[in-house]
Amino acid sequence: MESYNKQIIPRLDYTQKLEAWANSPDLVKIITGVRRCGKSTLFKLFQERLIKNRGVLPDQIIDINLEILPQTESIGLKYNKKNFLTNYSVLHDYILETINKKKMNYVFIDEIQLLENWHIVANSLRLHENIDLYLTGSNAYMYSWDLANSFGGRYIEIKIQPFSFKEYCSAYLQINAQQDSVKKEKLSSSDLFELYNNYINDSGFPQTIKFKHNERLVSDYLLNTVYLNTVQKDIVKRYNIKETNKLDAVIKYMFDNIGNETSINNIVKGLKKSDNSISAPSVDNYIKGLLDSYLIYKCDRYDIKGRRYLESNSKYYVVDVGLRATLLGKSTDKDAGHILENIVYLELLRRGYNVRVGKLSQVVRENNKDVRKTVEIDFVAEKMGDIEYYQVALNTLDPDVLTRELAPLEKIKDNYPKYLLTLDYGSSNNNGIKRLNVLDWLLENLFQ
């Protein structure tokens, strides 16, 4: 189990979700997310809570990590030429032989996508009334068909990301033995901004916390353990990609263009300008691999007035801006606005919203002519039928900048909440639009 100064960083949002579904043996609980984002540690945290809060005995917990070779070999699993573990029935029989027949058993299987025909094992185990099954996976490709067809909806997916800014700050405070005593006023705005800068450069991957801003250690870990490991295992092997240099070019292009409207044809043209000739079908295949491995996320455009999705020119965001900074090897100052936008997008996903880029088309009268103009709202966030609108900007101290940033929100005529998130200190209200400090918004309830 990972520890930081002999302390575990509690990821309460995720563990509470797991606890809410505990003792539901007919539902398979699946934790998904990019490699090294903390899925295995989340299992350990949840197992501790089962023992402490629910009186579960250690022998009721079966913990299997399919990436640990000695463990898979002891079970009897072997790799085939396609790098899948075979003989799924061996794993199935091992679990049934190990469980306590008279009690509820909590079975955890890490990196289940490594097992060929894994869904057969999972589907069989979930039918046992004394088995509560939990899985992790690092590639969405495996779920697109298997879940819908094998489980008939009898599963719960919990999507996990690297540390949010709130979790990063919590980890920082805990490491410095301040978690229980620190008050909000003790962390000045300059302290928070310094933490923010560390976050966007060091990354939110949990392991990097203990490197204490050592640039070389952070860079080596992100490039070798996170990036190359993910690309090789979840994209190159999965999609049988031969020209890895072209894949690398597409990845860097996507990382460099976060927050920009992008299409496959635009990517092809952009890469051609930098002497990287790649076909549209290849680019499309690479993008699917990046999405499936959770290295990037796709944010579709949405017609606010027509309440419908728009098919072309989506935006893409990276799973972690620190990983982006390390891969591109460039200063974050140039892209500060898009980086902040990326962080807000991921935070909205964490809070359970369905997030889209808003488009609002209106006819205005100019020079005695009707002219159709389209404005963009950074994010339309929907959850359980309720909608919130978000605009993100670095600073709005200049009156002209403030007017420009408020304008798209002012054109929306419904009564759903509207927010302008900036790095400006304090908060205010502009004609019903709430202007908030984005760091306060990201750290919601941390200091209470």
C-alpha cells in the first residue's frame, strides 16, 4: 500500500462511493482510470474501511493484482503471445476455493483487462450471494462491448482520476502534519497560488507527492512509469501499432492543443505542417486509443438553444496537466488559460457532471442586416436534469476583459446558475452571474 510519511491520503469521495455499494453481490463494482492514478491504493483504503467500520475479517478479503507476476504464477495463470493471461477458469476456481463459504467475501481483482475472457469470470462470481466483487481496469476498450452484453447493466462504474487540486492540497497539508490544525486564513492567497503552480508542474499522480518538487524524479516517473507504460500496454499492443513515432506525434499534438476545437482533418493538416504525414484513419485510431487509455478526454459541443449535440470539432483535455508539461517540455505560462480550463473540466467530471462545450447561435441586427452570430460558453455541466454554465478566465481585473467574459453567459436566457471562475481574489455577483475565485471553488469545503 502506498504511503506518504507513513500516512495514507484518504480519497473520501471514492471510498464513500464504494461503501455505498458494498454488500451488493449482484452488482460488479468497477474502478476505471489511467494507470498509476491510485486505483490499487483505493482498494487498500476501502479494505481498511471494511475491516474498521463494518467488522469484516481479513480472511474475508481476497486481493489479487494481475500485474504481480509471482501472484499470477502461484494461481496458475500464464501469458499468451498476445500478452493476455489465459486459463480464466483457473482464476475462477482459485477464488471459489479460497473464499469463506459461511460468510460474505470481498473479492478484489486489479487490472482485470489483462485476463483473457475476464467477463466470464466476473459474470460467474457475481452470481454467488456470498461474493462481493470489485475490479479495476486501465483501458476503456475492454468495457465497450463486455459490460453491456455480459452484465446486462448489473455493474457500477466508478471513474477515478489522479489527485484533484483539493486532494493535492490535502496531501500537502497531511504530509506537513497540518491537516487537523490548519485554518484557511493560515494559507494565504500567495500560498495557494504557489501550491497551484506546483500542482500544474508536478502533476496530480499520487506517487509524485513524495518527490517534493524534485524535477528530475517527477519527470522520470511521469515519462517512464506513467506515460510510456500506458502507451505501450494500453495503446501500442492493444491496437497493434507499428509506427510508434507517428503515435507519439499525435499525442504531443493533442496535448499541445487542449481546449481548442479539433477535428481529425485539422489534426492531419496540423501534423503535416510539422513534416508528420499521417492518414486520417490512423489519426482516428490513435485518438480512440488515447481516449480508451484515459490519457485524454473528449468534450463534445452542445447547442444550448436547440438542446442537441453538435457532431463536429470537439475539444479535448488531458488527464493531468503536469504530465502534459513534462511531455511537451515547455513553460506553462503560455498556455495558462487552457491549463486552468483543463483543470476545471476535470473537476466538473469528478463532481459527477456530464460536461459539454456550449454553443449559442443568435440573430442580431447590424448595419440594417440580420447577422447570425455564435458565442461559446466554456462548459455546460448537467447532472440529474439540472444545468450549470461555466466560463473560465485567468483574470478579469481589466473591465474590458470582464465584459468580454460575462457576455456569453449574459446571452443565455434561462434561469440555470451561471459562474465565472477566475484567479482574481474574492467573489462577486454580476447581474446574477456568480464570479468566484477558482482556487476557492476547487478547494470547496477543504478547510471546514
